[in-house]
Amino acid sequence: MTINDYLDMEALDNILEQWAAATHMIAVVLDDEGNFLSNKLGFSRNNVEAFGESIEVDEEVVEAAAAILVAAIQNLLEAGYRKKKYEEAIASFNEEIAGAAALIKELAGKSQGLKKIENKQNILALNASIEAARAGEAGRGFTVVAHEFGKMAHESGVINDSIQKTLQKLDASIKSYDAE
């Protein structure tokens, strides 16, 4: 990235115009390679250097004013850099949120699969109870197994319901973030 990626050129032009109005002098801003960052007046390197040689002013006043100008431009550049980094962080965060939303949808689908298994377990437990009752005394041991199987189905359902509620809360949280 270059300085141009961070610098608000409109704000830079505004600072340079204010400088010119306050000091009655023109200032140009160059990058590390000597290229003009702002060149509304169409100066070349040669005429800027020639122009600078013919000016006679109080050096202390110019140095103080130039220091203020440099500080203003550095602040502008730093603000642009921070803004760019903030935008990059927000974009990265949005990508992570989108990934989390996709995972929530995937988990919700798998939770639906668990609900189907729970329903099948309940049906099997009911059928096993019916068969155990038909078998009478000989089916007594099978009744215990059917009862335990039904308890497992119920416990699985409670856990799965809890997972679904948590996923719904996460999904609502992500949707409220997207709405902002």
C-alpha cells in the first residue's frame, strides 16, 4: 500500500488551501519518491524549486508555520490509516459472522436429523412396550429395556431442544447484527 491509499486527498487540498490563504505562500506535498500528492496548481519539480529560491521571508515564522502544516498533514495521514485499518477489521469481522451464520444453519440441519432419530426412538420404545405387554411375564425384561430406550429418547429430545434454542438465539443475534 502507498500513502495515497490512506490519505484523504480532499482534506489535504483543503489544508493546503487554508495554508495558502493564511500565509500567502503555496505548499506542495511530495511522497517518498518525490511525486506530488496534491498538485491542484500544476507545479513541476523545477518550478517549485525555482519558486522557492526567490522567496525571502522570516525563517522562524515560516518554520513554525511549516511545522504546523506538517503536523496537520501527518494527523490527516494517521487518521486515514486508522480508518482504513478499521474498515479492514470490520470487513474481516463480517466475514467471520457470515461463517458463523453458515455453521449455525449447518448445526440446525443436523439438529433436525437428531429430532427425527428421537422420534424413531420413541416409536421403537412404544412398539417394544406393546410387544413386551403382549408377551406377558416372558416379556418383563424386555419392558425394562423399552422403558430405558424411551428415557434415552426423551433425554435426547431435551438436549436437542436446548441446542435448537441456543442456535435460534445465535441466529437472532447474527441477524440483529446484520440489520445494523
